[in-house]
Amino acid sequence: MMAQSLAISLLFLGHAQYHSANAFVPPHPVNQRTLTSLQLPEIPHFSAAAKASSPRSTTSLSVAGFEEAWSSYLSALEADPLLVKSITAGIILGAADLTGQAVQQNMAADDGSSSGDISTSTGVDIARFVRFAFFGFILQAPWNHFYYQLLDGALPPTDDPFTATTGIKVAIDQFIQAPIFTVIIFGFLGVLEGKSIDEIKKQLDDDYVDTMFANWKLWVPATAVNIAFCPPLLRVLFLNVVFFFWSIFLSLKLNKTDDVSEI
């Protein structure tokens, strides 16, 4: 019995010494890399200004602005189609003439530099610009507005763009309407420039045939697209966009000078 008590005492003493010794052992060092890997990444904070200036936000704002402007334009076009078409045509044709003037001045500068004469005008002919803008506002848009109403009334648009009706309307437009309207353009702009009847006739004799051939190269396919695919409300708008390039040609054709080669 006494021996058993002695054995228990020795076992207890050894266990106590083991824990006392471990009390002075420093704790196992913590792996700093492991601790860092457990931390959540910091979420960047963007201010409202930074969000607005991001490329995606800027693109979204631009698209939204364009859609709003387009919706407003269509609403105005439905409310007052003739006025909106006329204003649009005036702006587009005025811009076309300014472009034509810039092209003409570059051509004159090139001719002058090649011949040694650099005394070419670089100013804008405001009167010429106003004539073309007025032509678009008072004649071109109203003419085409009522013309397409008559054409669509006589030959209603079809759901299928590739029909005989489309071909007939293109033929009427380009081989009946266009020759008549081109004569009116020469006469209208000639009167605004202060030309006499004889001068207008001479210009028609000199330029009418070439103008009509150039007209058909551009306007036959453009008119086919316009009549086949554009809704009636937007036909004059499409025509105005194409007329921008055509007006550059007309601006150069009707205002050519002796030192600028004929187109």
C-alpha cells in the first residue's frame, strides 16, 4: 500500500514538472503570409465624379443623349413635318456649301501654288452660304415633302421593298421629277445670285447635261434605297443627308470660276 502511494506521488510530480517546463516555452510563431492571405481584399471606393468620368459611363451618357435627341426630333417631325424638314434641309445644305467653299479654296490654292500665284481668298462667302441654306429651307424640303406625298398617294408603299412598285417610283423620281427639279435649282439659285435669264440659260446649256449624268450616278441607287427601305416620315431626312454630298457638287458646279477646273 505504501509502495502504491509512493508511485502515484512520483507520477503526479513528474506531470507537474512537465507543465511547469512548457510554461516557459515561447508560443509557436504565426506565419505572417498565412495571416495575410486570410485578410479580405480592400474594395476600392469610387466617387460619383469618378464613376461619371469612366469611359463606359461616358459612352452610356452619350448614347442616352443621342437617343433623347432623336426621340425629340421624331416627335417634332410628327407634330410639324414641313417646318422640321425645312429647317433640317436649310442646315444641311448650308453646311454643304461651306464644305464646297473649303474644297474650292483648296483647289484654288493648289493651282496657285503650282503656278506661283498664292493670292487666293480664304474667306467665307456668306452670301453664297445663305443662298444655299435658303434654297434648302424654302424650296428643296417643301418640294420633296409634297412630291413624296403625291408619289406615295398615287403608288402606296409596299411591305416588300423589292416590287415593281418600287422600280416604277424610282423611274418616275429620276427620269421625270429629277430633270424638272434640276432646271428649277439652276433657275432659283441663278436668280438669287442676280443672274439674268440669258445667263441662266447659258449655264443650263453648259452644265445641265453633265449635271444630270452625275445626278443619276448618285441618285438612282440612293432613291432606290430611300423608297424601298425608309419609312415615309423619314424619306426627306434621308434625302437631305444624301443631298449634303450632292450640294457640294452643285456648289462647285454653279460657282466655278475660270481659275478652277470644271468638275
